[in-house]
Amino acid sequence: MMMSFRLAEEKTRVNPMPYAGVGHWGYDSEKQMIVSGWVDNMGGYATQATAGMVGDALDFTGPMHANGMTMNSRDTFTKKSNSELIHAYYVEQQRQLDQARRRDLQKEEVAR
């Protein structure tokens, strides 16, 4: 099992350096966990894992590396409906878990 996805902001006058990245999900049969890898155009990358769904949420945790630092991170995907997910991203900075991004994802975006 493997799934790949992309995120790309548009370049605009207000956003001259758009953020973009690519991620992959797969299954590690040895650890019996869903694993995730992410690389972005700003030099950041993350590796995370989850044991699977708990209720309506899929919660990946693991290290994120950016700007010469390594931080704990968490990506949570929560089922909003049969065709939508809510994505929340958290990164630990100075021992506080701050929400960095939140996006509502429709089924078509997840399937790409």
C-alpha cells in the first residue's frame, strides 16, 4: 500500500516564494504501522508514523527537520464526512505544540 500527495501554493505578488512539498504514505509490515515521509522546497523534511485510525482521526507523529532544527511534529487527519478530511499540523517549538496549518481536504485532493 502506498499513497502520494502534493501541496503547492500559487506564486503571487503577495506570495513570491510559494510553499510546495510532496509526501508519501506506506505500510511498514515489520513495525505494523502506517509511515509517512515529507520533503518541501524550503529544505524541510519529516518522517512520521501512526498505528492507524483512532475513532475518526489518523494521528501521525515524528521528527520534522527545518532551518537547522529538529522538532517534534504531528499531522492529524480527522474525518469530517464520507468525502472530506480536516488536516491539522502541529510543530513543537520551545516545548509548546503550536498549530501551524489547518486545511479542509475534499476526497478528490486526498485521492491525488
